[in-house]
Amino acid sequence: MKVCNVQRGIFYSVLDRCYKQLNISPSVIELGVLKGVNAESLKKTLSPKLLLLIDAWSSEAMDRYSISNAHRSWVKSAESLTAYFGGPVSSQETFDKLFQEVYQKFLDDNTVQIIRKTTRDALPEIRANYDGKGFDLIYIDANHQYETVLDDLIDYQAFLSETGVLQLNDCCHSNAGINQNLGVLEAVNRFVKQMDFVPVALTNTDFSDILLTHRESPMLRLIDSVIKRSNITYVEVPHQLLGAARIIEGSGKISFV
């Protein structure tokens, strides 16, 4: 596994080079869309033939999050996220505005489609209306609770193409990210053991992004090769050490000790 001194957008460029080598125009899913900022980056860099955006934009979902974490003092309360969401998370109006912002961004783009449902509720629609194993990248950044992340990984890996890649946000422990990196790293560790996937690359950041491929996927070697031939600064570590990844306070660098 390569720990890379880059932001997540560089991984999109790496994947774009891989897809071009394979002569693939990728189909992409993003789970957790919020304002659509990352969706715009995916669109700009990868030029996907299909970008499927999935988010409930629901105050009810935030209510469930608040209830499940009410006893956890180390989890940032939903009420403290007003500025981030652009309004009180207890109000459905806040999420309706966010949805409209995303809708307007991609209104005239017929390669972008939106499913306004939770990641679990969206599954039947994807199975019914889209190629069941045709997605080349699935970006997971929805609910960060351990069980939900693991569900998303297991449910959505079934939609990957033979060269498909999973990418997740907030896959590291850091003081800066402790309030939102709730169970991503732990869920990824369980998933790679259970479903025979391999961590390929990790950004060296407080809110780390990670790339996962199936152990038998040709993308495993291709991503590795593209990074080696690029000007990306990285260190190589055994992927089995992923569970120990954390940011050392004051250094801003990932440690596996």
C-alpha cells in the first residue's frame, strides 16, 4: 500500500490515467453528496459516461444519527454542524436547499443522475435501472458509523465492474478528524478481510482517502504502476498495517506505530 503525500483529487487523476490506459469511459457512483462539490471534481477529472449521485438529503437521517450518538461525548453533535450544512440539521428545509443546489448544478447534464434516497433504500433502484456490475468507481462518503460503512462497502462492491475501484473518505484516525472519522477505518479493515479486497493507496492527510480493489483486479497493479511513474511522493507499507494508521499530533503525518 502506498501512503501518498497528496489530496484526494490526485487519486482521481491517477484513476483517470488508469481508465484511459484501459480505454474505459467510467461509470461512477457517489454515496453522500451534500453540496455536490466532490461530485463536480469527479465529473471534471474523470468525465464519466454516468455519474450516479445518491443522498437522502434528510433531516430524519440526521435525527437518527443524533439519537445513536447522544451518549458519545467524543462525537460532534449534529447541532454543531449548522454552518457546515448551511442551516439547522433538525430542519428539512436545510436539506431541501442542499438538494436543490446539487440539482441546479447538474440540471443540464444528462450524464448525471440523482437518487434521493438513503444508500440502503437506493439499492433496488440501482439493481432495476442500471447495469448491475458496470460501475468503475464507487465513492463512499455517507454515514460514517461503522455498521453503515460496512453495509455500504458490502452492498455496493457488488456493482463494481471487473476493473472497479472503491474509494472512501475519512479513513484514518487523527485529532482533527476524530469527530467524523467514526468507524470508516474499522469498517474497511473488516471489509478487506471479509471480501478479499486490498488497500492500494492512502492519502497522507487528516481526512485520508483510500483506494481499494479486489485482490484479483487488474487495477491493483495498474494503480500501483501509475503512481510509481508519477511525481507523487509516497512511502510503501504493508497493507496489513492499515488498521494502525493514525496521524501523530503535531507532525501532520501518518504513523503506523
